[in-house]
Amino acid sequence: MPRIDRLLAAASLCLALFASPLIGTTAHAKDALIVDLVSEPSSLDPQKQWNPDSYYVYRNIFDNMLTRDDDGKIVPQIATAWKYASDTEVVFTIRDDVKFHDGAPLTAEDVAFSVKRIIDPKFASPQLGQFNKITSAEVTGEHEVTLKTDGAYPVLLAQLVKLSVVPKHVVEKVGDDAFNLAPIGSGPYKFDKWQRGVSVTLARNDDYWADRGTFTIAEFRAVPDAATRVADLQSGAADLVVSLDSDLAAQLKGSSAAKPLIALTERVAYVKLNPTLPPFNDVRVRQAVAHAIDKQGLVDGILGGFDKPADQMATPSHFGYVEGITGSAYDPELAKKLIAEAGVSGTHLAFATSPTFDQRIVQAIAQMLTDVGLPVDLQLTDMATYLKHVQSDPDKQPMISFGRWSCACQDVDGVLFPLLHSSSSWSSLQNPDIDKLLDTARNTLDEKARLDAYKKVSEFIASDVPLVPLYQAAAIYGAANGLKWQPTANESMFLNRMSWAD
Amino acid sequence: MSAFFLKRTLQAIIAVMGVITLIFFLQRLSGDPTLLLVPQNATQADIDALRHSLGFDRPLVVQYLDFMRNLLSFDLGRSFVQNVDVTTLIWSRLPYTLMLAGGALVVAFGIGIPLGVLMAVRRDKPEVRPMMALVLACQSMPTFWSAILMILVFAVWLGWLPPSGAREPASLIMPSIALGMLSMATFARVSRTAVLDELEKDYVRTGHAKGLPMRRIVMRHLLRNASIPVVSVGALEIANLLAGAVITETVFAWPGLGQLTVQAINARDFLVVQGVVLLGSVTAIVLNLIADLLYSLIDPRIRVGGDTA
């Protein structure tokens, strides 16, 4: 069949021409690090989008006001020192030897500009809620910026860990859109190129003022399927991959080319009960739920043992974590008894959840509750609908819902206040005593007074059970065998803190 | 002919408008993306402020008219998640989608049609059985499974091909096969049936009687007659390849429109979804139009009928 042969030849030629825009292979050298993310960053302007895939990339391009070391302690970065002029005024000393990637020095003006930019409602940053307690930022000396807050704000420093400093002269000159496409920062890596949908490439900033990175180039790629990320790692096409589950981690443990890297994060999984709706208006039923859930079983049986059962809505990496809080022990018999006492045995529970969460966990909990006499009807909706449902008036909120919480600030104010204060849309609790404790802790700089208040709130959670804390979530990464890196609780990924083992 | 063309174009425009309107309202049935954008501890005031600045607090009708007005000036709007024009996003992904669809089409046409013809012409021979088995297998294997299996074998074990991404021309091979396999099976089946039908016809017997070799009968006379059903299935399959690459693109991290769509749907990036749907519906309609026109080129009988009607 000569004609078909010719057709085939022509077709393969067409294909070759089609494929020509694919760029040539870059040699997989040790001086390049290839990272597989789930999606591509939605934005590289650090003051716009805030999702993990954007965050992993742009935090290497920019320096922040402050940062956390690998142990989670807040340490200087662009601000070298800070002192409280009053409860509502903090004076920051700004480092004088930092240069942006275009060579211009980073000044106090840039710092003040960055703060004012993100707190400007017109700029509409999704991160506004993290910074809107700051009312003003003024340059008050050659290397000095003073921030004023609306009332005493103890979480200010923890929030400034996420405040990236952008160059005023560049942003004002090119505008927000162009800046987003070609960001200029002062961080350890410079933006090199963004091949949309494929990858973002960063190049090392050889003039960086602090620890320079090991890799001359870092490439972040979008690989949505977790099994493919693992295949990339095993075949050497990637050096570091994010967001694996425990099964894939187990697979990597048996691999000769790669290893799992696991860190407990500040994210806590919980079940929220709505005390305004029956049957959970009876404290015994709420306690029964807490007794019915086998946290250790969830962690060992489903999550591969990497996560850690939790008795409070905080982790040791949080300010406000209380030593010695014990939650309700796993005791299904006691749970049955409490349910029988309350006379609600057989009541169907409408359990709100979303595909974003691990459905194995949700289904296991549903089974545990069914076993003690509270049959569960799962209500699975997409994330946006779920969020709308759990953030409404208390009597319109779900009876019971699953969630995972991280304020990305490592301070329980960012967890307990939104979940329990009656003014918050997430809260279904209306308890003036708890409101008062949370208000006190939010509005004083006195650490001891704050800790005392949070201790009472955590004890209240353990006994009154508006929430059942389940476990501290682990973040599972996969890395090439030779990569040295310690992942941290705040799920950040700083390239200049990684290196190759010799 | 021109009246026919005009009528079809008008129908096409109405269909596209319908699709766009439907997708506009369907997407907004279950709320807006504001809640997905803010950090967990944002207050209601923060959420309201962001919703206002994104324009989602305006009445739906106002948002719709606004969108339609922009559409008339070919402005698809801006992704509020990525802060980039939707047109830019689509243009950046389109070459990859075309590449993948092209590759898959080569697999589907290049293997499917010869295989189908062969299976028909040698229908009684034993060598046809494994071919039938192959077609059946390709038709039955779900892409997400066959794709990950291919990655495991050819990238992880053998190390011959890159596992994912779009870094080098070899990256195109596995996704093309994974995506093309199903269409390949369809083409093989359709062309086999079509050729079998034609083999019974008088002109084939005449060919035999004249002493023409089988190869000449098939190549010169039969294929042209058998190609009508293949063309109509082809138009549908190409539209499918352009739109249905979501799973293949996800598994192979191929940066085409399918991945963009899934990402946009999950983030409720409405304008991006609308843009892709618009493109997809226009493509499907145009392809069908082309198929209609192709019939008349291939088969003069259709052309004659069309003109007199």
C-alpha cells in the first residue's frame, strides 16, 4: 500500500513540525533543581494570590519583613530589629545592605510601600485579612519604618513573616500587571522565565546578602497527578515533588532513587459540631462524638502513621499551644451510653464535607459515628459550596462538618478566633465567656495573659466539645536521594535552605 | 450552496451563544469564587470587600450583559485568579492542545484505518484475530490506567521516554498514544465495517471479473467509497480529541487546554472556563461544517443532491 505509506510519512513529518515549539532538553545537571508542584503558580506577585503553588515559588524571589528559622522561631530578615514604641506602634530597623535584582538598593521607602500596597482595599489582595489590623506604615528614619496597628496586635510579627517586600520604583513604573508577569524582588533567586502552563524558572541571585542557594537554576513545573510526580522522581526527571499521600510515601520508601520527606505542619484536622442544632445542643451527644472517634486508628490505619493525633486545635509550633490538655479518650461504649442517655440514638447526622479533603478519613469517621448509634448521611459538595455552607449563620451551618485548619501564622488566635468567636462567620458557637477570652487574648501584648486565656479555651473545647480536634496533618514531599532539606511546619519551601549531600 | 453555507453559519452562531449563556449561568448557580481566594481566617468584611472588587456582588443580569458586551469586542475578560487576560492564557495553551491532538490523530488515523481495512479485506484469515483483540483492548482500557502504566514501563523501568511534561519532542509520544488509542479503535471499527459493506458491492465483483488484483480494487475504487462514514466519525473524533484530553493532560502534566479548564473549574475562574467553552463549541461546530463540505468533495453524488435541493 504505497499511498498509505506515503500518508504515514507525511503525517509523521507534520507531527515533527507540530512538535518543534517544544524546547530542547536541558541537561539534568546537579546545579539545577527541578520541583514538581501540583499546579502552576497563579501569580508571582507576592501580594496577590496566596495558594501553596504560588507561595512555593515567589517566596524565593522576595525577602520578607521577618522569617522563621527551621525551628519555627521568628527571626530577622529585612527588618533587623523591632521595638514597641507603644502597644499600637512598632518601630522596625531596616537592613541597609540589601539590593533588588535590578541593582537598586532596598530602602525603608520600599518596606512602607509594600505594607501600604497590601492594606489598600482598592488593591483587593486576597491576603488583606492577614494585614488589615495594620493602619499605617511610615518611614520614620533613614533605615526605619513604623507600623501602627488598630489596637494592640500580638500576631503582628507572625503575620509579617509573610509580608514580602516589593520594589516601589518598579511597581510604580511598570504597574501591577507587568510586575506580576516579571517580578523583581531581593530574594535568593531571580525570576528568569515563565513558560505558561509548563514551568517557572528561577536563577540564583549571586549578589544575595544572606545564604546563597546551592542550585544555579530552579525550575518549578505543574504536574497535577501525584502518581506522575512520583514517576518523575523515580526516573530522575524531578528532584523534589510536593503533596504526596501515605501510599505514595510508602512506595518511595522502597525506591533506590528517592525518599519521602515528611514534616508535621501547623494544619489541624477537626470535626466541627453545631451546638445550635439538635442533637448537638446536648453536650452529652457532642462528648459522645469525641469518644466515638478513634484518632490513633485514623492516623495509623489510613494515614500511614505520619500524622499525629491531636487533643487541641493547636500544634507545638503554635503560640498558644497548651501542654497537658487531654481530649476525650476513644471509648465507643461510653459514647453509646451517652447517646442513649440523651435519647437521640438513631438520629441521622448530615455531615458536610468536600472532595478537597481525604474522603477515606471522612468515611471512616462516618462509620465510627454510625457504629455508636448516630447514622451519618454524607453531604459531599464542591469546595466553594462547602465553604459557603460552613460560613453562614449558626442555624444554617451544617450539623456536623469535617475541616482542616491552618492560619499560616502559627498563633492560635488565627485558629480559635475564627472558629469559635461569635462574630466570626465560621463559628456556630455563641458563648459570651469564650468571646471574652478570645477578645482578651487578641488585644493584649502580654504573653502570659494570652496563654492563660487560650488554656481556658482549649480546656473548654476538650470538655464542651464544640470541635473535636483530630490530628496534626503531615506534609509529605518526595525528594531525590541526594537532596538535603528539612521541611517546616509552615509549609514553606526556601531553595537556599536546601543542598545536595556529597 | 451559499444559501446553505449562510444558514449553517447562522445556526452555528445561535448554538455558540446558547452554549455560552448556559455555561455563564450554570457556573454561577453555586456561588462565586471569593471564598476560595481568601485565607481561612478572613473576616466577613474582608470577604465582602474582595467580592465587591471582583464585581460578584452585582446582579447576575448586569454581569451577563457586561460579559456579552465584551465578547462582541472579542474581549474574553481577565482571570481574577491568575490576573492575566483569558485570551493570553488560552493562546499559551492552544499550541500544546493542537500538538497533542495532532499526535493522537496520527496514531488514530495512521494505525486505525489501515488496521480496519486489513481486518475487513482478510476477514477470514487467522491473523485478524489478534488485531481484533488489540482493537478491543485499546477500546476498553481507561486512559488514566493505561497512561500511568506506560509511564511506569517506558519512563521509570526502561528510561526511554520522559515521564511527563513538555520539555522535549519525545514528551509527545506517550500522551499521543494514550489519547489516540481510543480513537484508533473507533477508526479501526468504523473503517472495517465500511470496507466490509463495500466488498459486497457490484463494482468490486466487476473488478474481480476484470482480473484486477485485490490491492488495486481496494486502493483505487473501494477506499473512496468507504470513506464517507470515516469522515463523519472523524469530525466527531477530532472534536473529542481537542476537548477530551483532560485525563491524558492531567496524567502526563501536558500543559494543554484540558488542564487549564480543570484548574479553572476548581478555582471557579469563571471567565477562563467561559473562554475555553467558547473556543470548544466554535471548534466543534466548525469541524462539523467542514465534514459536511468534505462529503461533497469525496462523493460527487452528494454534491449533485445538495445543488438541486
